[in-house]
Amino acid sequence: MTNLQESLPKELLRTNRSGAYSCSTIVDCNTRKYHGLLVVPVPEMDDENHVLLSSLDCTVIQHGAEFNLGLHKYQGNNYSPMGHKYIRAFDCDKVPTTDYRVGGVLLRKEVVFQHYEDRILIRYTLQDAHSATTLRFRPFLAFRSVRQFTHENSIVSRDYQEVDNGIKTCLYPGYPELFMQFSRKPRFVFRPDWYRGIEYTKEQERGYASNEDLYVPGYFEVNIRKGESIVFAASTSEIGSGKLRALFDKEVEVRSPRDSFFHCLVNAAHQFHVEDKNGEKYIFAGYPWFKARARDTFISLPGLTLSIEEDDYFEAAMQTAEKGLRNFMDGKPLTVKLYEIEQPDVMLWAVWCIQQYAKEKGTEPCARKYGALVLDILQYIIDKKHPNLTLESCGLLWTDGTDRPVTWMNSVANGQPVVPRTGYIVEFNALWYNALCFGAEMAAANGAPVAEARMAALAEKCRGAFVETFFNEHGYLFDYVGGAKQDYSVRPNMIFAAAFDHSPLEPDQKKKVVDICTRELLTPKGLRSLSPKSGGYNPMYVGPQVQRDYAYHQGTAWPWLFGFYMEASMKLYKRTRLSFLERQMVGYEDEMFYHCLGTLPELFDGNPPFHGRGAVSFAMNVAEILRALEQMEKYKY
């Protein structure tokens, strides 16, 4: 903890059901513009999250001597006030808990983020002290979008009003009021000032602007006795201060411990659950900068819900998603906030997602609940109604990705896709064959023999064309085939054809696909997005934005792809491959102690030492590792 080189790269994330979050490093030094103690959506302004309370410095005062426990980085690589040197212990098994020792003072800090309110709660307990002790709290306010910075200005509102054991303030019009309250009456000293030149190292690394000024309205002081606890709350709504202690205890009680790899992943899975004011439930794609994206939702949903026996949330989120799908198919404006639903593979992933529900709950219950949706999606595609997904006479799907990315490999540089995949795309058509076969099952379960026969005939036609089009002379699958162009790049997209329940490949062809993925793409952190032997291999996701865009899908490793690799391997090799796959899991379990504790980041460098990069917590990765763990357990018995 006292070695900043070790502690600053480690982050903590806590979220709630509104999409708000609290995120910083384990020593409470913000290193990203996305960091903050209270970061909330402000739907009246825009669709972004906004940092209200950036940080809260606590100072221990004894005999007139002040010991500030805060930590900020300023320009010129200057850290102040170096409060991390007082840390003696840190634990986040249940809630993040930090023990500070200042001379004879032992102070414990515990933090929880309320599940259903935009409220951060911090409990300070004076465990030991030999003389009178005062705590001083200095709040650092930002009131800005997570994508911007705030700087010293003359239009900031310095007004504040006293509320129950605290104050409320709002720096700019349009923002909600920020309530800062204590469980005991504090003394508030109004002393407005700007702390200038605070610097965020992660933004520097990413080639962005990295400096801002934060506004401090003054400070709170409260005396504290040995054995006493004081709870601080920051929120967008007022609460009776007498409730704070009980509320903190209640929030701690409902937290499940992160005492194992599996429990860490379950906790991480819950962090992606979001419910809006209309009661619609979503899966956020990741934190801190992603919202609910359609493709991510359908890939993530089975692992985040069915794999941990939370079928109710699957059904609730799918109910929201179905509204979006039907809006899109009917050509109507979206009534839900599900982004990128127009991407051509989204409907195919939706069918795959429902297929996982059928495997969990049974074909007939699934057909009753989702059979009509599956058949409507397939018919929509068959009728060529999708603006960028065409069923060709050969039985395969064609899409145009020349000018904008249309697959999960969606990086853009200088206005053009970095990986422009156009034509017959391998995973689209593997999804299509799987969807047609599953659609035939749904039709049979719903007593629709005509639809069943049609789906089966289309599937058979697709199967022959798939092998003829994609399986090349080197024993693996082209990434895409567009006109006369056949892309020989060795990419992980071929693994889907071997992993899906309905595969167009013969067993020996699946084996060749799995084997080349093992030899050239498999890393301890997932499958590489491009083989080192293919042209353009660029495995290090570092540097300015453009440099990172060119590396995004050119060799970086993605944990979510391992879920499908594992599925394909187990179907081919059964239990003989189990011990190998269990050893692979160690690479993900290690990540619980690095980067964002207890979860998995968006991607990793494709070369050793495989540093985690991108979003600090990524839904598809958490979901597929959970799904992989579940399937491996089934193969054990």
C-alpha cells in the first residue's frame, strides 16, 4: 500500500442499479478522469455519468498537529499530502476497509455504495487513541462529465445550505444538489478554494489532457472518541442523519464476501445490472465508460445470470431487449436505451442467447416464452429486411463493413475501420447456421411443421456453403470472404464455428480449428485477436488513442473468447482436456488481485507480461469466464 508503484495500478469499483458508481485506486488517489467517490448519471443533462464528489480527504488532528490521510497527484510528479504512508492494512473481502495508524491513533475506514440510491457511505471508526482526537473532512467537488475536466472559474456557485448534520450545494445549473451529511453534528467551516493542477496519470498514458482543478467549499470537523464510529454520506438526496449508522450496517450485511474466485466473479456480475426509472433492466457493457450495448448484452446475459442461477434477471433483461428488437424490426424509434442494435450480428447473438436459456430451462418452456421472437428474427433476416444483412442465394449472409465497423472488431482510426470486414463473415455465418437449427427446434416445439421444415432446409444449404466458402487448404477458416478476397488472417472468430451447439463443421474440421487457435492464439488471458504469424500483429495496447485503435484487434487478448474456446475444446476432447483448461483458469484468477480488484478488465496485451488494459471491468469477460466455470463443473461429474 505504501509503495505507489504497486498500489496506484490497483483500482476499486462499486456500482449501483442506476448505473452510478464509485471508483478510485486502493490508496484513494484518483488516476483517471473517470474516478470519483460519487459518479452518477444526470439524465436531465445527457446520457453520460458525472463526477460530483471527486474525493474526500480526512485529516486526523491531535494536540493541534494535523495528519492528512489524503493523496493527490499534482503536476511535476508531486504527490501530496502523502496520506498513504499511514496505511497499515487494507482488505476488500466484503467492503473496502483501510486501517490508518498515526502515532497512537488507529483509524479504520470502511466504504459501501448504496444499491438502490446514488449514495456513498463511509464509516470512520476510532479504534485506538490516547488523547482527544478531531477528524477534519475536506470534500473535493468536480460537477462535470466523466469525459471532461473542470477548471477554476468565476461562474461556480459557492452557495450552500445547511441540512440535517451537513450541507447541500450545487456548483452549476442543471446538476442535482449534492448532500453531504454525517451521523453526528459536525462543524462546517466555509472556506472556498480551488486545488489546482491535479493530474491523472492514466489519462497521460492514453495521450489525453490530464489536468484539472477541483473546488473545495470548506471543511467539516467532528470530535471522535475511542471506540466511536462516524458515518459520512454523500448523495443526490437528503437522508435523516439518524438513519446513517443503521443504513451502513444494513448495506454491509447484504454484501456477499469476495472470498473465492467464483464469488469475486459473481460480485462483478452484479455490478453490470442496471435498472432505469421506467423499471427496464439492462446489462451495462463495462465500467467506467460503456453503457448498455446490444451485442454485449446478448453475449453477456447467459453467463451473468443463468450460470449463477439468476434466471429472473435473465428474463427481465431479455424483456427489455425484446422491446428494442421489435422496435427495430418494426422500423420504429427505440423505446429502450439499448445501443448499437442496428449492428448486423446483434439479432444472431440474440438467438444464441435465447438458446442458452433453452439449455438451462428446457426447449418447450423456452419455446413458449421466446419461440415467437426467435422465429420472427429469422423471418426478418430471411425476408431481407435488415439494412445491412443480406441472405444470398448460396445460403450465407453478406454484410458491408467497408466504411464502418459492423462486427465486434469495431475499432476506427481516421474515420475508417481498422479491420474492415466485408462480405461473408465467418462468425456471422456460424451464428446463422446455429440460429437456423435452433429455430427449427423452436418451431417443432411450438407445433409449426412448415416453419420447422423451412428452417431445416435453409440450415442444410448454409452448412454446405459454409464449409466450401470458409474452410481453406491450410486447415482453418477464412476470417471473411468478400468477392475475390479471402482473408487468411488467423483470428479467433473461427472458434465460434467449433463451439456452437449446431456447427457446420465435421469433427475433424473442428479439431483443426481448435488446434490452430491453441497454437497461435491462446494466451493465459484469452485468445489473441490476431496470430503473431499474421501481418499487422500489434499486441501492445498502449500509447495515444490512434496507436491504441490500431492495436485494439490486432493481437490483443480477450478473455471472453476463452469461453467459446473452452466450449469447443470440451465438446471435442471431453474430460481429457479438463485439467489443461483448469490450468488456463489460473490466469484469470490471478487478475482478481490486480488492475480492478475482483473483476476482469476489457482486454490484455497479447505478449507477456499480458498487462490488463481498457475498461476496468468488462461484462463479456466476466460472463464468459463464469459460463466456462459452470460448463467445466458439468464435465467433472
